[in-house]
Amino acid sequence: MQPRIILLFFTTLFLIQTVSAKDFDLETILQLAKENNKEIKLARSERKVAAANLKDAISTALPQVNIDVGYNRNFLENIFYFTVTDSSGRPRTQSFKASFRNEYQLNATLNQTIYGFGKVGNAIKAAKIFKNYSQYQYEDQWQKIITRVKKAFYQALLQKKVWEVARQSENSALENYRNMKTKFESGVISEFDLLQAEVRWENSIPETMQARKFYKLAINNLKALVDVPLREQMNLVGSLENFPELPDTLNYREIFSHRPDYNALLLEKQLQEKRVAIEKSNYLPTLLGNLTYTYGARSDAFRLENDNDNIILGLSLRIPLFTGGHTGAQVQKAKIDMEKVRTRINMANDNIRINLQNIMLRMKEARQRIIAAEKSVGTARRAFEIARSRVEFGLATQLELKDSRVFLDRAQLNYYTAIYDYLDARFDWDLATGNIPTEESSN
């Protein structure tokens, strides 16, 4: 009785969830990933940093203008007295103030790097390269996350199929048990045959529960990727049996041009070349110019009196004579980093070629397994139907029926697993060839 109660409970729960669950196909899932995936949001933020760096680099070539305004209050009065002789020859005492109660100052300064011997120009070029480099890095992150979402979607579909096969096997065992019970009550079969049928049914229940657990885990993983609340029910709409054909032959030059991670490496090499040039420019002098306007006023009242102003133009040439070896060390470090990037580019060339060949082997192997498994499913299903008929007429044992059902379940699972393995490899192929639409083109 207990297995029946458990079966009824999970069947009712499944029906309730199915009715209240929303439908999610692959297109809907990908759209949710674009809008909600936290890693994509983080990558977008990193891309904005590149735009800020470009503005910062350009600012070094633009004039810098600063204005300082000041006010001083003097609490002591300084008066100087002196004696002068008037026209009649008589001495007369006079005085003047050395300070006033209120003093006002304004200083406006314009500073401009007139010539930096390549440093400013290279910094701007490097910032532009870094902006493009960040865009390729973002596209690489985008493609990897979209690939993970696709795999998670079809992984959940696979686990759903596994659960369906387990439920079918359990329902078949239950139906067989009921038939055997009717025959036992009619005296057609022995108690031993009835007990075998009951054990087979009861053993199928935990397998169904485990398959359901793995399906729920796959659904939760998919929800986390697209930021769907765990409490929200999700009904996946899709088929494992619709899969693309094997791709065409390889064109490595075209593949390299499409891969954002490889293009990012090429731009990183350009960045290091600019960095070497910038570090070398620290050996050269820098010509600076400044234009300063000053205004001052003094008064015992809160008025602008006794004022004066000046405009001053200045030039300065900064010549680095000795840096203690710091500049030379920075140049050497930049050259080493540039060589490291060149080595990484060569390694990427080899790894991409090898990876593509390996993925192609995976796809071909999985494609052959699909064909073989599809034939096995038909054979195993026919064998199971024959075994079930033989058991009903008393020509076969429950053990034979159990074995035929196991072979059918295994053939079905092998078929769906082979399809998933093929799709998994195909998604890796699309990623390895850069054959994934960009965010802009997919909107």
C-alpha cells in the first residue's frame, strides 16, 4: 500500500506543477540570460571601464584649467608713521597702512603639455586599442555564457527525458503487477510470479524518484543562470530529437578572424607594443606651457579696492637626466610582456586547431551513436512487447520481462544521451569557431 501512496503523491504533485508552470523554450531562456545573467552584467561593467580609460588618456593631451579663489581676514591693523618736510620747511607726520582688513585673491591657471615626444599620442592610441580589446573580451564572455545556458537547457531536457523513461518503466511495472494480481486471484499464476511482479514495480519507484531529483537539480541550475526565482515553476518546451547536421570543413583563417578571444590576444600584443613606446618616451624631455592670470584686492570694507592684476605666460622643459635605472627596468618589463603575448598567440594557434579537431571527432562519434541507439530502441521495444505478451500467456517469466524492460530503458537512455552529447559538442564547436551571434545582432 505504501508504494501506491508514494506514487499517487508524486503524480498529483507533478500534475499540479505542470498546470501552474510557465513554458520556457530555448529562445525565451536565451533572452532571459541576456537580460538577467549576472556574469553578463559584470562583463558589461568591465566594458565601460575601457571607455573611461580612453577619456582619461585623451585628457592628458587637453589643457588643464584651474581657478583658485581666496579670502583673508586681518584682525591686526599695521600702520607706519614717517616725517616729511612741507614747503615751508616745517616737519609733518604722515602714515600709511601696511595691511587691510579684507584681502581677496583670484588665480586662474591653464597648463598644457605642448610636446611630449610621443608619450601623449601613444597613450591615446593605447586607450583606443584597449577599448576594442575590452569589446572582444566582452564578446568572448558573452559567447561562453550563452554556450553554458544552451548546454544547461538541453541538460535539463535530457534529465526530463530520463525522468519520463523512468515513469514509463514504473507505469509498465505497475500495470504488469495489476494484471498478475488479477491472474493470481483467478488462480492462473502462482504467488511467486505475483511477488516478482510486485518487487519489480516497487524497485522502479526509487529510480523514478532519483530521476526526478536530477531533473529538478538541472532545472535549478538553469534558473540560476537566467536569474529565475527558484519558487517559480518552469516547464521546458523543446525536443532533443531536433539537432543540426555535421558542420562543413574547416577554414582556419576565417575561424581565427571570428574568434573574439584570439582577436583580443592580437590587440593585447598591440597594447604591449604601445606600452614599450610609452616607457621609452620617459627617456625624452617634455615641453610644458602655462598661462596664469592673477587678481588681488584689499579693503577695510567689503569692497574690491586697491586691486591689481597680472597675466603671466611661462614655458618649462623637463629633461630626465637620471632615474636610477627605473625607466630602463620598465622598458625591459614591457618588452618581456610583449614577448609573452606573442608566445600566447602561437599557443592559441595550436590549441584552437587541436580543439577543433577534437570537437569534430566528438560530434562524429556521437552522431554514429545516435544512429546505432535509434536502431537499438526499435529492437528493444519490439522485444519488450513480445516478452509482455509471452508473460500474459504464461510462456515467459517475470525475470524475462524485467530484463527486456531494462534493455528498452537502457536503449532509450543511450539514444537521448547520444543526442545530448552531440549537441554538447556542437555548442562547443560554435564557440570554438566564433559562430555565435553577438549581443547586438541577437537583439
